[in-house]
Amino acid sequence: DPAHEAPWLANLNPPQREAVLTTEGPVLMLAGAGTGKTAALTARMAQIIAQRLAWPSEILCVTFTNKAAREMRERVGHLIGPAVEGMPWLGTFHAIAAKMLRRHAELAGLQSNYTIIDTDDQLRLLKQLIQAEGLDEKRWPAKALAGCIDRWKNRGFGPGDLDAVENEAYANGRGAHFYRLYQDRLKAVNACDFGDLLLHMLDIFRRHRDVLEEYQRRFKYIMVDEYQDTNSVQYLWLRLLAQGIEGRRHNICVVGDDDQSIYSWRGAEVANILRFEKDFPGAKVIRLEQNYRSTPHILGAASGLIKENSERLGKQLWTEATGGDKVRVIGVWDAPEEARRVGEEIERLEREGLPLDRIAILVRAQFQTREFEDRFISIGLAYRIIGGFRFYERAEIRDALAYLRIITQPADDLAFERIYNTPKRGLGDKTLEKLHRFARAHEMPLAAAALAMADTDELPAKARNTLLALMRDMARWRDLAKTATPAELARVMLDESGYTAMLQADRSAESAGRLENLSELARAMEDYETLGDFLEHVSLVMDNEANNDAEKVTIMTIHAAKGLEFDHVFLPGWEEGVFPSQRSLDEGGLASLEEERRLAYVAITRARRHCTILHAANRRIYGQWTSSLPSRFIGELPPAHIHSESTMTGGASLWRAQWSERDDPFAHLAQNKPQRMETRGPGWQRASQTTFAPSRKIAENTRSAASFAATPRLDIRIGDKVFHEKFGNGTVKAQEGNKLEIEFDSGGFKRVLDSFVKRI
Ligand code: ATP
Ligand code: MG
């Protein structure tokens, strides 16, 4: 009787309903984007709880992100009320495994209050091990070892499980040795890394049948969203939990879409979803074809694109929805214009009454967010960055900003501390401690203390020389700041300080992104005349997060947008080398290009009503203008579903023409000069009202470090007997400001600071 039907069943289509009502036995829901897989999974959970087939605590439900878990918990709560109470085992693989490991830590050689270390700690630890073993870290970087260990853990390999090939992957066959050292060290400090969470639990399940059986009994139902992106260790862990106890049905239900597998670079294996029927014989396979999310044009564009992939199961999607606009493809001059254009569109939507949180900008690479952040700040548009740091908060950007700050403001101690040994110069904590002590005693900044101590014997010769060189560099950069543009200064500083070289020497995947971010920073600076102006702008951007409840535009990577939906989606940077990424093109393999295409499919299918793709004709990369070609993915969109326009010439198919204009990308723009991005639009005032203007403060503080010279002590004269902590007793032979020449009883003359001696 439909009138008395539970509300979570009411709107479901027949295959969805079948998935929800088939609570017993293995179920595989394999279907395209927006077909209601996650919705069905949520309804299934409500059904199981409402029918009292299990308590909420007896359901294991794995989602891909914490946000997805939160949403699912809310939705189930909405459907069945407070009966949902918590759902302790609803979460990401990491969250669930961490919770289990707390209960059984001792079985993994840990205490239950173990810490989960982050990547920085991990690298530090690996470096120590590499040094202790006498290995050349330049040849065998810690980053590379970290990458190997991560991969091994994703595959479920412990140190004893590596085959010869894997073992060769680091330090000529010493991979397993270092892996083992690392694991021992982690245990010794009662810690584990993210990869360990699942691996330890897998290990415990295998070695302690009783623990495994406890969980097998507890979890009457297991559900997994985004199953296409599970990696080996996740798969093995799930399979142990779902199989096992004799005579029981395996109540596992997984949902996914092979076309949305986008994490193979992190070890995900789309094969996991394809072999589900083998692992669980008699599994019911349910396919959904009706899409409820998007308009026909959006669906048509996405389906046409993904058809170009050869390795897929293939499926047909349809929708009852009619009407809607075509997917727009907009060609712009450059990245600032791209950001300006998107900003204008969003302001128009806002005026029409669309809440900002229904709008998203999805980027391929992190560096792309910067241009949008800057633009939105200057027009006063509220945005949030999800899944990743905001541009100016990233470590390498903060390092670069610290260098810039110390130039404009020698008194900035935080900046000094940040860069004083970055890149590594061999200046240790001891030296910093001495600088601090001296700076405190004389109420001077660290940089001034460094200058004062650098030509004395208070510091070991090596530290002294290094400090002197650094102070000389800074003086030179400060000089340069008077004539060079801020962007030039930044480039010189990053090069001369060795910072760029440090990143170049490190061949990990992240360091390429970091270099990209730094050149993007220099790009951003080109719009400012003085360093002070630029730093003021940065502090305004950093302050943008203050108002947290307001509706905001979402900026995130496509990877992080998996499973989500927005009314309006903007997809910038669809250019060869950005999307598909340069890395995927360099690797050249079909597999990596197909993964990029799946990513493009995920991107388009996030849109409910409107999807706008943008590409710029020119991009400045590493300070160089390069002309860019529109992404091949644009060419693969079925023409019937797209509407192309160009803001440059008005020609609708400029992006097609550009394929053949590689040699002279500026030719067609001869009569149409690009405008410079105005950095201070009318919204500037609005944004700056609530914040102080740091540039004024910077100006006041811009004094040279030398002007902080300490006052000499008047109570010490030539001939006085004094005691020095390090060198012992001696006689003052000469005095110059606050520096003393002392002949020590232990032998030899030393130059020391008067504040470091006591009269005796
Ligand atoms: P993705 O592959 O992107 O994760 P999905 O298959 O999980 O997508 P959902 O997010 O569950 O799809 O659903 C997409 C949209 O369709 C949601 O807004 C959802 O509320 C709606 N929806 C799902 N099923 C139905 C239905 N039977 N009737 C009406 N709307 C539905
Ligand atoms: Mg989903």
C-alpha cells in the first residue's frame, strides 16, 4: 500500500527500490553519475534500521570523505529520527580503522593513546634513519622512500612481503630494510602514519581470529560508497570483514561507477569493483540508468566525452528532465580574465537570488585557485576552499612570504625564524636559542641580534659565517627592493637563497606542485607596484575566512568534489598541459590520459543546471608567457550539447581555430589588445573596511637592522677582569660599542658581546 509506505521508499525508482529492499546477501550497484547510488545507499540504511534488522551500531558504512559521512548521517537521521543516534561505524576508511586500532593498539605493539603522525613528521623520521644508516640523502631522498612506503601500505604489504622488484625500488635493494627500520621506530615512539591504520588492522585480523570474528559478528551489514576507488589494503580489509563466519550470508552492498575511478595514482584499483561478483558468488548486480541530477545537455556532454575512453564497461544514462542550457565553453585571453569573467557571472547569479553555496569552481590543480581567490577578494565575493590549504597558507608560499616580509620589515621575528634555516643552512636550534637570548636581553629583533653576534666568537665559526652570509644576502635583497619590481625581487630571492634549488632537487610529486605555486605567486605579484601593497593584499586574503556562517562560493579540486553536486559549476583551465595535466601527457600512457578523461567526466557531472568550461589562450608559467591550446577534451564534447563563445574576438569557434595557430597565438588579437586586470575594483573598499592596513605598519617598521644596535655597557672598561660563560676568565683589552676584545686566561683573544660577560 503506497499510502503507508516508508518515506525513504516513496520516491525510489524500481532498481533503486530493489537495491534498498535486497538487504540480505551481496549487492553491487554499478551505475553512472547522478543516478542515485548514494541516495539508495542512504535509504537502505534507513530501511535496515527501521525494520530492526540491525542496530545503528551494527552497520559498517564506508564513505569517501568525512563530509559525505556527515551528510549521510544527517539524511538517515532525517528519515528515521533520533533512532540513528550516532552510528559509530559510519565514516571514512581512515576514521573507522583509527577507531578500531584504539581498541586493539597493544596487538600492533602500540599503546591506545598512539599518535598519528603527519607527512612532515614522517619525512623527518625517515631522514634521521637515512642519515643514521650513512646513506646519501641526495641520492636517496626521504621523499622517495616515503612514496615507496605509502605505495606498499596501500597494497597491503608489510616489510616482509616485498618482492625483489619492490625491494629494489629504494637504495639498491634496501627498501625492505628501511621500511622495517621505519616501522620499528614508529612503534618505539608509540606512533603510526595514515597508511598504518588499515594495515595494522589487517594484520591484527589475520593474526587474531577472535578479534576478526568479533567484528564479523558485530557488522550485520556492510555498505561502501565509491567502491571503484578502493585500493588493495582497503579491499582486503573489507573482504575479511564480509567473509568468514560459516553459514552466514555476506550482507555487503557496494556502489560505484567505473567511469569515476580517479584515484589510481593513490593505488586505487578499479578491478576491485569488477571482480566483486567473483568474490561474492550470487551477488545481485543492480544497474541504474536514470539520472536525476543534471539537464540533458550536461548529461549529453559528459556521456559524449567519456565514450572516448576504451577501457570501460559502458552504460547509457537518460533523464526525464527537459530544457536547460547547453554547456558553455568560453575562451578568454588569460587567467586574470578567466577569474574576472567567472566573478562577473557569479555576481550576476547572486543578484538573481541564487545562494552562493550552490555554486562551485572546480580546478584540476591547486595552483589554479590563486587567481580566483585574489579576484574574489578584490570584488568582495565570499568563497571557501575545500580539501586543501588556501593558496597563501601553503607551506612554500608562507616560506616565500616570510622572505618578503623580512625584507620590508627586519623586525619580523616570526618571518626570521621561518626562513633562518630554510633551506637547510646548517643553522641549528642552539644558535637560534642564543640569538633569542641576546635579542631578548637587548629588546631587539632576531635579525639585529644575528647581525650583532655574527662577527663575534659567541657563535661557532661555521654558524657565524653562515649567518653573516645570510645577513649579507638580506642587505643585498633589501637594496634590490628599491629598484626591482616585487615579482623580480621574489624570483631573485627564491633563487639566491637556494629555495628554488631545494624544491628542484626533490623529485616528488608534491615538489612539482610547489614550484608551480611559487611561480604562480610571482605571477600574482606582477599586479603590484610595491612589495608593501602586495603584502597588504595578502593579509586581506588571509582575513577572508573571518565570517564563517555566510553563504560562500566553493573552490575545490575535482578530486575533492567526488560525489557532490552544485547548481552551477565553473570549470576553468581546460587547456593542454593543465587539463589534461602536463604530467599525464609526459607519461604518455593511454591509462593516464583516460584517468584524466574520467576526471573531466566527474567534473561535468557535478553540475545540476549549468556547466561552464573556460580556457585561456595564454598562461604565464614560471614567469614566461606561453600560448596554450584548448584541452582536447573540449574537442571531444558533442557539438550538439555545447555553446562556444570567446570574449576576445566574439568568434564562436576560436578555440577550434587555435589548434592551428600554435606559432602565433597573438595574431588574431592584433586589433583587440587585452586589458590589464584592475586589482582594485569597487569592492575593494568593502573588503578592506574591517581590516587594518598592514602596509602602513610595514612602512613604519622598515628600518634597517643596524638601527637596532644595542647600547654598550658603561660599567666595563679596558683592563677589567671579566667572566664569560663559555671562555672563562679574562681581561678586557679593547672596547668597540658593545663588543669587547678579551684576552682569556685559557689563552687567546676573543671578540665577544659585553652582555655575555660578568665583571669579577
Ligand atoms: P555520483 O556518482 O556523482 O556519486 P550518485 O549516483 O551517488 O552520484 P546521488 O548523489 O545519490 O547520485 O543522487 C543524485 C541526485 O539525484 C541527488 O540530488 C538525489 O537527491 C537525486 N535523486 C536520487 N534518486 C532520486 C529519485 N528516485 N527521485 C528523485 N531524485 C533522486
Ligand atoms: Mg554518490
